[in-house]
Amino acid sequence: MATPAPSLRLLLLVSLLAVAVALSHPAHEFCAVGGDAAGCGGGGDGTRILIKGGTVVNAHRAEEADVYIEDGVVVAVRPNIPVGPDNVRVIDATGKYVMPGGIDPHTHLEMEFMGTVTIDDFFSGHAAALAGGTTMHIDFVIPVNGNLTAGLESYKHKAAKAAMDYGFHMAITKWNDEVAREMEVMVKEHGINSFKFFMAYKGSLMVTDDLLLQGLQKCKSLGALAMVHAENGDAVAEGQQRMIDLGITGPEGHALSRPPILEGEATARAIRLAKFINTPLYVVHVMSIDAMDEIAMAKREGQIVIGEPVVSGLVLDDSWLWDPDFTIASKYVMSPPIREAGHGKALQAALSSGILQLVGTDHCTFNSTQKAFGSDDFRKIPNGVNGLEERMHIIWDSMVETGKISVTDYVRVTSTECAKIFNIFPRKGAILEGSDADIIILNPERSFVMGAHTHHSRSNTNVYEGRKGKGMVEITISRGRVVWEDGILNIAPGSGRYVMMPPFGYVFDGIEKSDAIYRASLRAPVQRGKAGA
């Protein structure tokens, strides 16, 4: 296992002293949207902060204003807020952007996968996220032998060390009446409003079309968003065997065995099945032009399809998989694969034009020792890359600094859209009166350099090693507490909170009306007399 970064090592010692206090407020305490500020969204510690002189950016506008925070909640956003009592901390944000903290819709912390466990847990992952300006994420619960309740209990235990707010999606890996019943319990009692179906990973997580159809129907009835990992798992298995037969056993075989056409086919199939059921669909980690084109076509036809690119797919290409050094090549193995040059630029254009709506990371980290499990067979390389700490900086540098998106669009794709899709806006994803005080202060003039020696992930590798850029998150505020400042983390395990996400978000608007129009269009059943009468 990699040694934690120096700043994190020092804080681990301090954090141990805070564990007893932190555990009195369990990380998996369920906080419903709209809950009281002190008990749920707020810090409850009386912290008062006044951010002065910055440009406050929301998805709908940017304005010169001050932000006053009390007990973990935004109390006021307006120009020239006077400095109050002595116990108010004043932060000068002159020349900087004051924005909602990032929300990562796609992570895998402490996930059992491919014979091992992802190296980042709910503490190291949160340390990385907060250092990079992300203040909430939504992780995927994997059922235990198909059992959703057992899976949730396992992840609640893992999340006991959480250091920031988080939510859960739930994967569906098999189907029966009990799973259908558990889905209802997850939505109504545990605040899970999204379910993921893997169309890949044959023999483990993959679902068949009949299961997917039943799952889509159940999601629709519950007001929960159906999500898909879109690759043709049967064809991928065939492609993998083809590579092995050709003697291609290295990391390059991973990309060659699951080409873009298989991602496009599965995306198209999932979209059409969702249209047949008439329910919204969320396509995770869109990595290719093929998949993006299918989403664009569906949106042009009025279908509700959400496309989520991830940072690695936007800015990397697959040339690294051909590196002669296995340690370097293997760290880029993820699924769907990072594509050849050209796909990333097309995905960036789709993000800037609104075809794709928000950016995740699919943060699923393994160290070099774990990646070496597949040194003789690419099929055994654990799939996954980092990104929780890097996402906000890379999107700013690659999209805002280059003029591809505005600062308001930056907030939209990194925070607000996620909050809206998963029905937690404006508590999250905004700097408005009453919103949780999850805020970052970004200096557009500061530069950064990324790498494994400075990141807070426990992995000893980084797919963005040596990447330089402009735009640095200098301060991160989580529920009213300054947790990242001057390169120092101030966090404790157990201080994070679980955020319940209600069903029937905005993506379900109009579904009932379109169902009624469909039924009216059938002109059936036709009333006929008996044959031969």
C-alpha cells in the first residue's frame, strides 16, 4: 500500500484524537433533504465565516458578492455584508471565484472487485476529494450475493470513517421478487433514488436484457433513475478471448478487446429499452463518440437520456496502454477503455454543447501491486483509475481556461446538474440562502502540477502524473468548516454525513403525460363481433 502524503500523515495523528467525538455523530446517520441545519446540513458547531470580495458563481449567474455562513448553512449572499462579531472569520476572496463545492456522481470507494479491494476508502477518498474541491460524492453500493439490504449495511459500515457528505446509488446484479421489494425499501426508507445495471462484466455483475427491462419498469414505478454501464458484455468476452488467441496479453489487449462499437451498441440498446418503458436513463462514463452519438440522437428525439463523461475520457487517450513499462500501461486500464485520440475532444464538445450534462470520475483506484495481478493476462488487471482529487482542476484548466465553457457552465457540470438530477438541489450544488455551506475558493491565476507524490489518494500511481495546469482550489469549505487551506487538510474520520436523495426528480417531469398520450394513441382494443356471427 502507498504511504499517505505528508500533510495527510500529520493529520491522521490528529484525527485519531477526534474519533471518539466523531463516532458520536455516525457518518451513516440518514439526513433527509430539508432537514434541520444543525442536525443534518449544518455543521452545528457555531462556526461563522464571511467570504468577502470574490465573484460568487452559481450555474445561473456570476456576481460580485459576499457570502455569510453560520452553523454550516449559507445565510446571506449579497454585496458589502458588514463584518459582524469578533468570532466571525473573514476570508478575503478578492480576485477569486467563490463556487459550490464539486459533487462527483460516480465513485467506487473500498469496493470489492476483481479479487481485490479498491485502495481508497471513505477517509482517504474524502481526503483526496476535499483537497481537490469536491465536497460530496455518490458511491455505488454493490449487493452482497444479490441482496440489496446486506450490501447497504456493508457500505454503511465502510462509510463510518467518512469525512464529507456522500450519497449512494445501488447496483442491481440479479432479479427476483425479493430484489424488487428491496428496491422499494431502498427508495422509501434509505434515500436511494438511482439503480445501476451493468451490461458488461459477464459472469459477475452483468445483467441480461430481460432483467434490465424488469429493472427499468421498477425504477419507473418508484421514481428512481435507472443507470447503465453500457458495453456489450457477451461481445467483450469474445473480444478478450480473441486477443488471448492472438497472443496479446498486455494492457493494450484491454482496449483492443472492447472497441467503441461495443459501447455504442449497448448504449443504443439501453436507450431503446428505456424508450420502450418510457423512463429516464442515465448512461455512466460515456467514453466514445459511438456512445455519445446515440445519446445525442435520443435527445434530439425528445427522450430523457443523461450522459456522464468522466475526466479520464475527456483528457486522456489510449496511447498509454501501449507503453512498454507494464506498471505505467496498466494504471490506465479501466472500463469502458480510454479511447484513441479524437474521442476526448468530441466528448469535450458534447459537454460544452449540453449533449453530455455532468462530469464524474469513476474513481476506482488500485495500486501498482494490485494492477500487477494481470501482468500475464490483461483480463486480470483490476479496472479503474483515479480522479476524485483531480477532477475540478482538470475541468477548469481544459474547459474554462480554453474558452470551451463559461464559469457558470463549470459550476453546472461539476456540481449543480448532479444536485438537480439526484434531487438534492438547492441544498447542494448552489450558493444560495439556505444551501449547505459546501464552497470552494478558486484562484484562476495559480498553477498546479499533479502526481502520486503530492496527491492524497493511497494509490502509488496517478494517471495524470506530471500534468500541469492553471486554476487552483485554495480553500474548501465543507458544511461550514474550512477543511482545506494552504495545502493543509483539517478533517476527521466520522465527520461526514449521509445525504438521502428523494425520488421523482425533475427528470420524471412529463412522464405521466407522455404515458397518457401513448395510451390514447393506441386506438385499441378494437371492439369486434365474434367471428362467424
